[in-house]
Amino acid sequence: MPEKARLMQGNEACTMAAIAAGLEFYAGYPITPSTEIAEICAEELPKVGGKFIQMEDEIGSISACIGASLTGAKAMTATSGPGFSLMQESIGYASLCEIPVVIIDVQRVGPSTGMPTSPAQGDLMQVRWGTHGDHPIIALAPGNVKECYELTFRAFELSEKYRVPVVVLTDEVIGHMREKVVLPDSEGYTIPRRAMPQSPAGYKPYAADPQGGVPLMAPFGTGYRWHCTGLFHDENGAPSSKPAVASALMRRLNLKIESKADELADCVAEGLEDCDIAVVSFGSSAMAALSAVRRSRSEGDKVGMLRLKTIWPFPSATVQRLLAPAKKILVPEMNLGQLALEIERAAGCERPVIRLGKVNGELFHPDEVFAAIKEAF
Amino acid sequence: MAEFLSYFRQDRLPHIWCPGCGNGTVTGALIRAIDKLGLDKNNIVVVSGIGCSSRAVGYLDFDTLHTTHGRAIAFATGVKLARPRLKVIVITGDGDSAAIGGNHLIHAARRNIDITTIIINNNIYGMTSGQASPMTPHGMLGTTAPYGNVEYNFDLCELAKAAGATYVARATTYHYVLLEDLISKALMHKGFAVVEALSQCPTYFGRKNKIGGAVDTLNWIKEQTVNVKAAAALPAEKRAGKILIGELHSVEKAEFTQQYLELIARVQRANPTYARNKGVPGCELNSD
């Protein structure tokens, strides 16, 4: 075990996990603070027979990933705010056409060019609603380097299983922070792989099993000869503008993920059982928040901490249950209250949800969160 | 005729194109070229973007990919690099490839990736009913150029050639035999191949510009063109303003995906003990 211990940064951990999960194809465009992911892929993927391509922009990057995924290859791209904005249309395509793809979004301060080398968490809503139309998406938020590895691996599992784009939502600090990580042992582990049909005879590319709502995906070039279109389509993949077809497709697509919200819920709770004040956060903000919460508790205050690792689908029921004892909820985040909105929606009723937003490119200091907790009492 | 129908998803017909549209002619030329070459249906992926011409893929019995506007070549790049054994064909229009997708066109050409790109150029945005495109000639009309187009159009073939495409050809829906022949050659070419098919949109371009119906628009296209071989013998004043058709550029150059496969082989030879790090989703962290 010790020989596998590595000092690595979050971006590197994401990449190592992707390769471990069977990444075969990476297309990307340089952008701070995600670029290391592209650089490592360029170097490492050929060693395992995988492909790397630097595309002409982020629109091309996500498009090439979707094309590769259609042939059965596991595909990933990485970017940050401005590039993530450019990718949105084709993310919607992958969502509608149910094509697995993993996107690492290493958040930086925005809007626009913003502060490219500083951390932020302002993409929380963009990751959910960035593309037009109701659509399913999964977003996971690592809180340290170890979780960059675990959640990127998980992103591939979920993307393959549900045929949905999965975003790993990190930030400049999580991406560039270095920690000692012991890579897991590979023995007995199976690389995630999407379910495939057995025979081209009678294959309907969008006929979903009624249980899970996920159709079987035939790789291009294997004799199935199916049509993939961003137009609304029927079970056969034929374009359709019939209201009944459109409605059935949209409801199945969205239910496929929303119905799994609690199953997909992943969070770390501490001291919530008897708390008066609950602090809810994610990503690098949660590091300072946890430190502040522990200090408050050591001083005898009833404060608990909830850190979300699954952001979308939003784990409303889980959050509601865990936050039940709290009289007030404090939400430190590096934006002006995007997570707080969801907390208000899921668990707010008649309890104040206090926004502690920070958008100056600096991390929270534990003292700031500590002071906010004091003030909340 | 019947043997060509087997290349179509007959349950998806009739198509949505207007009477007199040239898209069917170009699609027919592609199918006949594929048939003549005896390409394996199961090894072909046809990719398109958005627009009238891009709807062709929905009718074809291959693995087909109808993508977002302008991105067909980028999607196709992913398909081809992931699985270089596949024959990847792009069908796109002038708006799709020269406006919103222009960046992908020139970069695919620069890479010399083995994709056959057929650009159906009807000088107009047909799907959205007649707006000027980057291929609307100077002075002509579109609904967004109601007083005449004050912009200039590209020479798409010169553009593709300058960007690095290794096979470039142009034909028209009038010169059908030539079109089929050039598509065949493009399909056999190893590298980025562009065939521009000048095509008629009688509904919007022909009518708006008072050219007339489908046959008149077809003749209007024909009269502007001269074969590249014939042009060589013409005096300069007779060539002026003419659009060259025929094979315009064909060179041999190492192809992108082939070079990448060679790169993989080279890297793997240099790293013989490298094994894919198969991980499990649960690693240890020595600090909290």
C-alpha cells in the first residue's frame, strides 16, 4: 500500500481516476485553472492506448467527446467558467440524446474572464441550468484531493449507468491543492461500462426499460445503424414533433435522474443531531466552514455541519431530514447565494437561511465563518 | 433504383425538402458513390449539423449523427479519432460549415483528419426561410439582405485548400456525373476531403432573387461554372468571374488519426511496463 502513496493535486487526481475508470478519449482546450488535466491526459492516455486531442475551442471539445462516446469510448473534457459556458449547447445535446460524457469544471471567478487564477463557486446554477430546456444532469463536488479521485471515478460510473452528462464541480483551490493520497488497489474491481444491446435485430435506440428508464446504447460502427438526433425523437430515434412523443421523452429523461435524487445523495454530516445552527457548504468553502464549526462546538455552541458531495440532482429529502433540528441555517459559499437558494427551497420553511457569500477571489478564512456563526446566535 | 433504396430508411420517407431542391440530388450522388465503391454499410458514420441539407442523415441507413448547428465536423472528429477504422462522412450546408462551423472546418483541414466533408452550398439559409449566408454572392438578395448583400462570399474550396485540406473538389447539382465521381474520389482519399456541391434553393434563393423556379436556378448555377480543365485553355477574360468545378486540389500527406495511432505505438514501446491503473472508488487519505 505505501508504495502507491502520492503527493498530488486535485486536477491530477481527477485525471488519474478518469484513466482508472477506463478513459479512452479526451478532447479539451487550454483554460486556467483546469489545464493540468489536459496536459496529463496528453501524456498519459497514449500509454494506455487512449486518445487525446486539443480542439480549436470548448464547443469543439465537448462535441468531439460526444462523438467519441457514441462509438463506445469513455470520454471526458475539462474546463473552467468561460469554456463551460461555451459547452452548454452540446451538453444539452448529450443530455437529450443520452450520451455518457464526463466534464470536470474547475471553477474560477466570473462572470466573463473574471479572475482566472482565483477560486469561486459561481457555476453551481450554470451546471444545472446552463443549457436551454428542462434536462437531466448530475453534478458532484469533491471537497479534497482524495474526493477528486473518488468522485471522478464515480462520475464515470453514473454517466455510463444513466447515460447522462456528469459534471465534477471543483474549483481553483481544490484543483491545485496538493495532498498525500494513497491510490486504491485495483484487484477485483470492474471498470464501469454502459449496458449494451445483444443484437441489432429489432433494436430501438430509445426504448427504455420501464424500471430504470435508461435505453441500451449500441456503439456506432457495430452494425446497429441507428439515428442520433438533437431533435425530439421517438423510441426508434426518428425525429418527432408529436406532443405525446415529446412529453413522454421529456418526462422519462428528467425522471430518470430526479427519481434517483436520494439514491445519488452523498454528503458528510457532523453534529447536526442536536444543533441550533447548521452550516451547509461544499467544495473548498467547506474546509473553512468545518474548521469554524469544530471551533464553535469546542466552545460549547450547538453547531452542526453538512457538506454536500452530490449537488445535482439536489438531495432535497436528505437535506431536509438532516437539517431538521436546526433553528437557523448558514450557507458559506463563493458566490452570492446559489446554494442558499436550494437550501431555502428544500429546508427553509420558516427558518432563516443566512447567506454568507464571497466573490472576491479569496477563500473563506475559518474566522469569517466563525464570526458569522456567532452573529447568527 | 431499387438497389439504392436499400441505403435509405424507407420508413422515414418522404423527406422534408421542397420540390426542386438540390439536396436529394447530392444525397443520391453520395449513395451511388458509396454503392459503386462497395463500402460496408456497418462501417460508415454520417454526421451532419443543422439546416436543410443536414436533414439528409435521418433518411440514410447507416449510423447517423444529426448534431448541433455548425458542430458536425467537431463531432465527426471525435468519432474518427476514437475509431479510426470507421469511414466518417459529414454532410453540411453553407451556413452550417462556413458561418457557425467555420472554425471546425478549417481546423479539421489543418489536422488532415480522414473525414469526407460534403458541403451543399445553396447560397442561403433555407431552413429558416431565406436569410443571407456567407455564401450569398455580393449584391444578391436574402431576407436579411433586402437591399442587396453588401458582404462578399467565401471561395470555400480555396479556404479549405489554404487551411490544409488534402482533397478539394467542386461540382454542381447540374453536373451530376461529375459530382458523383468527385464524391467517390473524396471517399477514397486518405485525409481531409472537401467536396463543395453547388445546389439550388428555388424556394428562397431563386424566388427572392427573381431567378425563377428550380430549373432556372439550376441553369443559373450552371452558367456561372466552368470545368477546371476547360478553364486552363480559356483566355483570361472568359475565365473572369467563373466558378471552377472539377478536382481542384489533391495531395498526399500523412493523415491525423494514422499518425496518432503511430504515436500510441511509439509511446507504448517506450513504456512497456506501463499498466492501466485500475482503481477502486475508495482511496485512502493520510490527512484529514
